[in-house]
Amino acid sequence: MAKNVGILAMDIYFPTTCIQQEVLEAHDGASKGKYTIGLGQDCMAFCTELEDVISMSLTVVTSLLEKYGIDPKQIGRLEVGSETVIDKSKSIKTFLMQIFEKYGNTDIEGVDSTNACYGGTAALFNCVNWVESSSWDGRYGLVVSVDSAVYAEGPARPTGGAAAIAMLIGPDAPIAFESKLRGSHMSHAYDFYKPNLASEYPVVDGKLSQTCYLMALDSCYKHFCHKYEKLEGKQFFISDADYFVFHSPYNKLVQKSFARLVFNDFLKNPSSVDEVTKEKLGPFSTLSGDESYQSRDLEKASQQVAKPLYDEKVQPTTLIPKQVGNMYTASLYAAFASLIHNKHSTLAGKRVILFSYGSGLTATLFSLKLRDDQHPFNLSNIAKVMNVEGKLKSRHEFSPEKFVETMKLMEHRYGAKDFVTSKDISLLPPGTFYLTEVDSLYRRFYAKKASENGIKAPAENGLTANGH
Ligand SMILES: CC(C)(COP(=O)(O)OP(=O)(O)OC[C@H]1O[C@@H](n2cnc3c(N)ncnc32)[C@H](O)[C@@H]1OP(=O)(O)O)[C@@H](O)C(=O)NCCC(=O)NCCS
């Protein structure tokens, strides 16, 4: 069996178009600090009419293959995780096949996985399991997590975002799975769902989704700890991992989630936490599960005692989610990319725990072990390729009026046919794919903005994205 299977390489793409949360807050008439401190968000990326989940996926996959020098014939499995529905039958994966068909590679398994923000994790597990299985043919797996998260006007609108992440999967990876260390929790809930197929916007019960998220976290942590104990013969505590990465709809929920893990450790074994924590959390030890989710005092006390550990083990993972917003399936992996960006030179040998949550609901807590490895598949090179700082710096801030106007146009375009998009591609970075037209048969056409080196990609010459 292949050893140390995991993520060999990563790249991230998010639209350069964004709005500052402070500006949106004032425009929406929310009280000052509600979006920035209350939700913990700084900025939000969004797609204009030129971009969608297909164009972002084409951009990130092409970029990853080019930057790591991967021969497209070496990809044997391609899995996409997304909850942004553009077509109820044709997968995003099939659009991406144009990249590989050109090189004569059509022997690529995998389709799309969908369940709210969890699809990327399902896609990742599928690829890792394939490489670890007897049906693996020795080639790489490739995972794309991609979404455009948009909400109707109202309290949820500032919790949008957009991005695509590509991850190359194979053995001897610098980001290796500890495959036996996984705890899942899956059940039925109506916390966030998209029943209206004529609209891109979800129906969301924000408060319920918070509680569902925290309940799922507790349950996953219990299963995870149980498995760890059976395997290692000792209890698992927060101190057994170096970093915790959470699916991040908005940063405040990440703060609450980590505090919840501290409360879990305290309940499991009070002697595992320091005296101050013991004293502050003691009064809540007799609360029932339901009561504990409703207790504002517990929330406050646990966040307060968790703060030093949060700063050490979680804060380095929060940069991109705070700057780009909720990217649904890409959100967890953008948080992980933030960790690589911030700490790549000191990560070898560290254990990182990830929590993936998709409303509806599906959740898994799993463990990665980071390792030193050979160029180009090492952590420092991954950080260099992703160029997070460069990408964040070269963004274009929209005014709230222009943002609202863009959202209105996108509402109108959702599910529409027979239109061409703007010819002005000046805000797109070189090498970015963009939507040019949707024809009378709803077929979508994409082009690629010339790369920095001026080399024209085939899609720039008017090749269509439906394979003809
Ligand atoms: C999160 C959500 C429910 C918040 O909307 P809301 O109900 O209008 O917001 P709230 O009144 O609860 O305020 C949000 C936070 O800001 C705080 N706040 C409000 N005004 C503030 C201000 N002026 N300064 C600082 N903080 C402020 C609130 O106290 C609250 O913090 P808390 O949760 O620690 O108490 C809403 O944005 C939403 O539904 N988002 C989508 C939910 C989602 O992504 N679900 C998927 C989960 S996977």
C-alpha cells in the first residue's frame, strides 16, 4: 500500500473583486463593528459576471499543473467538491476535462461531490482512498474545492465569499493523512439548504446552523478521541495537536468552536486544563448538552480561557477566510492554506487537526501530519506557489453600490441563457479563465486572459468549454 498518502501540492484562486466589511457594514446600516468584530470578518471576495465556479476551477487547475510542472497525462483521478449548482446534471469535473483531453488523457475517474460545505472533503477522501486502494494505477489524484457563496440581502449577506482550491494527491506527501484518525457525525437538519432551484441563494437559519455546527463538532471530537485512545492507548487532548483548522463561515464561529474543544477537554478530564480554566468552566460542568449550546455565559467564559491557545493554535489559520469570506467547500482548505502561508518553515513534524462541516448535515474531524519533502512537493514551495500575500494585495475594492449592482446582475443571470458578458477583462489577473457567453442552448463558453509570458492558451482562441 502507498505510504504517507496526502496532499503533494496546492494552489488557490479567489476573485480579485472584493468589498471591505467595514464599508458594507456602514452601507447596510448595521451597528459599527457588527461585521468586523461581531462576525470577525475583514473583507469579502465575490464573482462578477465574468467568473463562476467553472472559470475559477479552470484557472486553479491550469495554474497548479503549470506551476508544479505536472504532465496532465499523469492525472488519474479528478474529484470536484462544490455546492454551487450551475447544471443539475453535467458536473464541473466534465468542464475541467478540456484541460486533459488536449493531451489525450480521458482516462480520469471521478465526478462532483455535493453536500453544502462538505463536498470538498468528500472529494479529498475519495482521492486519498483511491491512492491507498488496490485500484490505484500509480498516477496522481486531483481535488478541486470551489464555490461562490452569495446570500440574499439581509444579515447573512456579509458571510459570502468565493474561491477555488486545487490539491494534488499522491504518496510520500508533505501533508500526509493519519487515515485512522477520523471522527464523523452525519444527521438530518434544515439549518441551511437550497430548495429553490431558480435562485442561487440558500434558505438559512443562521442561529440553528451555529448550534448544528457546534453539536457536530462535539460529536466528531468524541469519536475522534475514542479512536485515538484505542490506537494510542492514551486520551487525546488539544495539547496533542499543534494546529486546529476549522471550516470558517465567519471567524466568530471559529473562535466559538475552538473554545468548545477546550470545554470538551475540561469535561473529559478536568486535570487536563490549567487552574484558571478549571475555575472558570467549573460552574458549567453540570449543564445538559442542550443547555450548554444556549448558555451565553459558557460561550463567553470558554472563549476567554481559550484565547491564549487560540492565538497559538488557530489564529495562523484565519487569514484567508477573514479576508476572502466563506468559500463554502473551499473554506476549510483556504484556512489550511493560511497556515502553510504563515508557518511553512516550521511545520515539519507537526500534527494539524481539521474540522469539515456541511449543513444538512455532514461533518468530519481528521488529522494530518506534516513532513519535510523534496522540491517541488514541499511546504515552502507550496507557500511560494500559492502567493497568498501577492494575491491579497492585488485586489480591487468595490463600493457597496457597485457590489449590490453586481449581485443584482448575477441574480438575473442565474439560470439564464442567450447572453454575452462584458468585454472588459481589465480586473482579471493574467492567466484567468472567464465566461464569455451562454448560448441559446445554455452552453457556456470560456476564454483565458493571456498569461504574463504572453503565451496564448487554446481557450484564448475561442475554444468552447463544452468540448466542441
Ligand atoms: C451569522 C448570522 C446568523 C449573524 O446574523 P445576525 O443574527 O444578524 O447577527 P447577530 O445579531 O447574532 O450578531 C452577530 C455577532 O455580532 C455581535 N455584534 C453585533 N453588533 C455588534 C457590534 N456593533 N460590535 C461588535 N459585535 C457586534 C453579536 O453580539 C454577535 O456575536 P455573538 O455571536 O458572539 O453574540 C448571519 O450572518 C447568518 O445567518 N450567516 C450565515 C450562517 C452560515 O454561514 N451558516 C453556515 C454555518 S456552516
